[in-house]
Amino acid sequence: MTTQDSATDGSAIAVSGAPAPDADAAPDGGRAPGADPPPGADPAPGGGPAPGRGDAHTVPALPTPFALRTGTLLAALGVAAFSLTFPATAWALTGLGPWSTTTCRVVLAALIAGGALAALRVPVPDRRHWPGLLVVAAGVVVGFPLLTTLALETSTTAHAAVVVGLLPLTTAAFSAVRTGVRPSRVFWAAALAGAAVVIAFAVQQSGGALTAGDLYLFGALVVCAAGYTEGGRLAGHMPGWQVIGWALVGCLPLSVPGAVLALAGEDVHLGGRAVAGLLWLAVGSQFVGLVVWYRGMAAIGVARASQLQLAQPLLTLVWSVLLLGETLTPAAPIAAVAVLVCIGVTQRARVPAGAVRASGPGRTPERRTPESETVEGSDPVPEAVDRNHPPAGANQDNRP
């Protein structure tokens, strides 16, 4: 599921041997062979690079207030789209089986994405991005929709929503492992508090008993968090809509035969609600929602964006009442206030930008610091600059 064009890799880039510009600089930005050091420059002991030069690191530049607001808005729009996924799934299940619902939504979304990719003549991604796209496809395109659809055969949308409310914490954990980003203790404390509220709400609703539907939902948490994290990382190398677009198109060889078999093997009684639910799953949840979600994640970072999803189960509860007629318990408003407070704390907690941000538009310039200097709340990770590939976030204009 899934909202794209800035880096979210979660590490600062180390610039190895990057001299300051001067008159003797070579055309490619380095020092011409045999050039003398600039006047006044004191050589380092032992003939090595002067401190602050060869061992300098770039510091992740923070997004500007405008970029931060825009990224937060886009991620919030993605959350709003996702909050309708469970009610739409319940509608689709009134006329389709779980396998038909899952495969048909993937096929329809892939046709939309493939049409957009073909119309804009977007080239096939580099092979180095294919493993990440496979993770996105397995987690966001297939795994999460299938597991949650199976769960909703026995669980209510309200119950499923609160269990999946653990997704922000799961995503933040995957992001920390995958990218090396280390959010502050305040961030983790607020995230854990929000997760505790969601768990308590779920236990109160179900009476403390776990069902087969809960197992499906917990599995969905794992695969979706992996897909979100990898998709947010890839959104630093290509526009986010291309991330989900190529993941959807890559699933067509399996989703088309799967849809044919599912439609033939399950009872199909299409009505207005079933069609409306399926269309929203394909267009809103599976494509448009993921486009804005990945774009928002790329702008503000995976960990920070993931905490906005703490509001998703509460929005789903509202839709379950308005669209499905389910009963909302008195505990819901209390949980809503508590979760919103946690969201506010996580948004204000210092979180590393999640990537090198100076290469993207709307960002403050990055600065170089000596080896021992770090930015509060971040841990620079030495990484050589690859001149054969553009830096993360460089492709901001949907260019190939």
C-alpha cells in the first residue's frame, strides 16, 4: 500500500577526498594532477590529507519547512486512502471471493500503472533496483492485500484496523534495520506508546482472544512493513509512482492467470457495492494511494511518515460506522486522542532525515564536517560516492 522522489536511504554519504574548489581544479571537480595546494593550506602530518578535507563527511541536509509540510500532506493523503481499504474490501467481498478480490485488484491497478508507464515511455529500471521492486511486489502488491482479505472473512473491519495499527512501529523497525537510521529515544518512546494504545484497544475489542484472522493480520504487518521500507528507499532513486507502477506490472504474469482461476473457482455475484469496493481497491488503495504515500515517505523519511499511520485505524473505524453500519465502542474516542498525541510527539522528535537530501529540490544545502563531527540524532555512515549512478533523489522530474 501504498505514499516519493527524494532519498530515504537513511544514511549520510561520505565524500572521500573531496577538495575545496580552487583555480587548479580539474574539469571534473577534482584537483589537477601535480597542482600545488592552495596558499595557506597546512599539510596534515605524514603527508595525508588535511583535517576536514579528505576525511570529511556530508551531513544530511534537513528538508525545508515547505518540503516538510508538502511531504507530510502527501503522506497523510496516502493514509486517508488506505483507511478506506478495509471497508472497500468488505464491500468487494459481498460479490467476490478473497482470491478473486486480491487478484482482480492487482490486475486492474497494473493496467492503470502500465498505461501510465507506457504513455510516458518510462524505461525499465536498472537491474540493481529489481530486488527491491520484488520486495515491494511481494509485500505491498500481493502479501498485504491477500492476508488482510482472508482475515476480513472472519474479522470485522474495526478489529482488523486496530491490529494493523501496529504497522507504523513495524515499519520503523524495518527501516532502522534496513537503512541504519537511528531515531531518537523520544521518537521510539512515542511510537511504542502509540502501539501500546492500539494493542490495548484491540484486546479490549476482541476480549483477549486471538483468532485465525489475527494471525493473517500479523503476517500482513510483517510483509507490508518490508514493502513500505523498500519502496520508500527506492523512491529516492526513481519517482514513487514508478516504484509501485513497476511492482504492479511485474506481478501481471502471475496476477492475470490467478484472476482467471479465482473467478472460475469462486462464486461471483457482482453488485453495486462489490464493484465500487473493487474499483477503490484497485485505483485508490493499490495505485493512487501508494503514489502519494511513497512520495511523502521520500520527502520526510520512512520512520517519520510511518507514524502518521497511527491515525489510520481510527479513520477506518469512522468509515466502518458510516459505510458498514458497525458499532463504535466508547473506547474509540479515548484511543483516538491518545494516538493523535503520540503522532504529534513523533513528528516533533528529532529523526534523521533518512537520506541525503541536498540533491533534491526544496532542501537546505548540505555542509561538510570533519570525521568526528556529527549532527544531533544522526549517525553518518561512510559510503563512497558512485559516480556511475545519480545520487538518490536526483531524478525529481520524472525523467528516465
